Amino acid sequence: MRIGAHVDSVDPLAEAAARAAEAVQFFLADPQGWKAPQPRPDADRLRSADVDRYVHAPYVINVATRNNRIRIPSRKLLLAHANAAAAIGAKGLIVHGGHVNAGDDLAVGFDNWRKTFAYAADSGGFQLPVLIENTAGGDNACARRLDALARLWDVVGEYEVGFCLDTCHAHAGGEELLGLVDRIKAITGRIDLVHANNSRDAFDSGRDRHDNLDGGTIDPELVVALVRAADAPVIVETPGGVEGQRADITFLRDQLGTGASAA
Ligand SMILES: [Zn+2]
């Protein structure tokens, strides 16, 4: 089981080394902006690194919305990030499940997800797995609660879509963590990546504020149990910089009984 962290994008391999991480996740462009990702000068080095790479798509992307001025650029930007992530040999592109606006039918959001994959297929297809991540907030989210996730997967399942489980988002989003991996796999058939985070906020608060594994409102043992059950690579998206994340990675390795395999 490879364990790593979300890191700054300037020199991800140095960040990995500082944390003894076997995997890194980073952004390829401003997560709050619409600028397309630029080719990276270190693409060759990243591609041949023994540290696994994951790319997180910008937060502004919402392919589900009925708002054309968000949905259409979201589709294009997601495909651009997929191409850029493939160029560095990333294992997956993580994107939030998105939402429709208040009063809009979630069924439209799910169908917009289907159209996103159809659009990509028409443009040569996603060159790496796209992992839809569960989110913490909102009443109209496509991937906050499992009933919505099941409806989403009914619509996009034909496209080999991956899933990223964020433990903070699940807890704050109102899904019981006990047994959650089995309930998700019954829907998606897979978990490709775990974002192992604690939550600063209460169960079902709808808030998205990550905490270190030994802090927050989630019993850290539960996070460990989910990681073990998912049997997938793990990224911590926790605060505290190198020190905080290194401690979280060490905690997981100790609890899971696995040593670091990366230098
Ligand atoms: Zn996450």
C-alpha cells in the first residue's frame, strides 16, 4: 500500500523525499482558476520517478451544473488536466463530484456527468483514470451521500470511472465511516485512492476542513480501518506542512504494519 501526501507543485519529488512519501498529489494549475495547465519542464523526471503521481483537478470545475458558463469550460478544463496529468505519467486525475444549483434536478447533474465522459470519448478519451471524489457539503451534490453516488454510477458506470474516497468529506458529509468501504464498493465496484484526512468539523456538518489524523472529530482508528479495507493507495491532505504530513504518514504505516518502501 503506497502512502503519500498532497504537496506543493513546484518540486513534488523533493516534497515526497522530505516526507518519505511513496506517492504525491499536486495541482497542475491554480486550483481556484480556469487557466489551462502548462507543460512541465520536469515531465521526464516525474514520469520516471519511483514516486507515484496523482493530479488533483481545480476546485472550480463543476461538470454537473446546468449553468453553461461553468459546465462547458469545466468539461474542457477537465480534459486538459487529464492530458497534462497523463504527460507526467500520473496514476489518476481526481475531480470533485460537483453539484447542481438549488431547485435544479440532480438527474440533470448525473446526465451532465455522462455527457462529460461522452465528450472526452469523442476527443480521444481520458488518457488516465478519472477518479470522482466524494464531497462534504451542499444539498445538491452528486457525490456527497451514497444514494446520490449510486444514481451517478448508474449513469456513468459504462465509462470505467474511478472513485476517490475522502474520509473527512464522508464524515462531514454525513456518511457513517464504519463499513463505508463495503457500501461504496457495492456501488462503484472499486476504490482507486483514499484521501486519509481527519475532520475539524462534526459528523454531517457539511463543512470541509481537514485535520491531522490524530486531531479532529474522527477516531483515527476508523481512518486506519477504512484505509485497510479499501486496500488502495493513500494520500493525506492534512495541515502542518512537512512535519504534520510526515507524522500522518508514519502513523498510518505504524498502524498498518507497513514500512516505508521509498527512500
Ligand atoms: Zn480530498
